[in-house]
Amino acid sequence: MTAALAVRGATKRFGAVLALDHVDLEVHPGEVLALLGDNGAGKSTLIKCISGVTRLDSGEIEIGGLPVTLSSPAVARAHGIETVYQDLALFDNLDPAANFYAGREHAGPAWLPRPLRVLRRQTMQHATTDVLDRLQVTLPDATANVGLMSGGQRQVIAVARAAAFASNVVILDEPTAALGVRESRRVLDLILRLRSEGHAVIVISHAMDHVTEVADRAMVMRRGRVVGEEIPSPESQGRIVALIVGSAYDADPPHQRTSPHGSNTV
């Protein structure tokens, strides 16, 4: 299967700091890829390059098997890449529909200069409701300003907005950070629905239990390099953590090791 997104030999320097060192990445339609690593591992730099915020010094990015140059966020969005950062980039004084279409407003007639066009608010409201219904997102009041909503509700609005316009890849940066158990559950369910719809999803997260639940693969970065991949599961968590911190993985904790004489050591 052709990858929805492929990164080949991505390299990026900031002065003397080598932030990305020949990084390769692939994510396929209908797959959730967890991008893991400690702070400073290079995850955010890689995501910014994919999102068009930062340009690679060398390497290439492919969308659907074709090389592309992502020179700006607008170009990345035009190629079907949508990113949800931790700050969500929502306008608190606007309702979900206005947030969905901020910068992409439906207005007409087309022959008028843009400042004179009338916003088609009802069209945007109906389209937003259709997306929320399709993704099974329930809001107490879909016309309320998002500043009055809970953290979980704001998060699912941001993710749903990305899903509405992403034809290739949805990137989620710490989507469950600072959320409670119930709100995290809503976001995780939404990620699973994105996968079932055929979206390629990249999730950056430090929550290993959430990674285990939703991710098909985990790619671990350290010091700007990819140091390994694992299939997330309860059994592989120890190996993943060892890759993240750069230590040897010991499958037998000290209190469970068996001495040469057959007794357990502590």
C-alpha cells in the first residue's frame, strides 16, 4: 500500500544543534502511528516540517507516493495535512462552526470583492453539524462559544475540524494532555473513528496507556534520530520506555530474577 505520508532522510539544523538526523517515517491510510520520545528528541521539529511551519535542510516528503515541497502551513493544508497543536488554535469567542471555517469561510457571490461578500452562516453550520454527527461528537450546545466549553469538548472540536479538511493525514500533538479520564476517553474514541474512516493519524503522546490503546505502531526518536519501532501492547511498554530513555531493557525486574541456586533474588 502506498503511504499516505512518507518522510525520507529528513535533516534539520538550528545552528550547531542537529534537530533531525536523517529521519525516515511512513504512515498509511487507516493507520495510527504514535511518535514517541523524550523532550528534545526531535518530534516537534519533525511535525513542524511536515506541517509546513519549518523547511527541511535536506531530505524529502512524499504524499501518496509523490514528492512535495511543503513551504508553508497553507501548502501543507492544500496537500491534505491538518495539525492540531496543544494550544488547539481555537477562537474562544466563536462557536464551533465559525472555528471550523475560520479562514475558509463560505461567502458569496463570488464576483464581489471579498470584503463585500455575505457569509453563508447556515451552510457552514449545517456542514459542521454533519461532520460532528459523522464522527459521533455530541456537544451540549453546538451554537455556544467554545470558550464556554470544557477542555475535552474543545479538544474534540479541534480534532473534528482537522478531520473535516484533512484528505491525507491528521497530526495530533498531545491530544489528551491535561484532560480527565472521561474527556480523554472521548478523544481516544474520536481517534479510533478517524482510523476507521481511513485517515492516516500521527499522535504525539507521553501517555503510554493511551498509545497502547489507539496506536498500530510506535516510532521512538531520541536526539534527532529514529531509534526503534514497536507494536504497542502491555508487553512492549517496557521496551518502548527503554528506547525513549536510552537504557537497556530488562524483562525481569530485580525482585523477580532467579539466582543460580533457583531462588528469587531481591
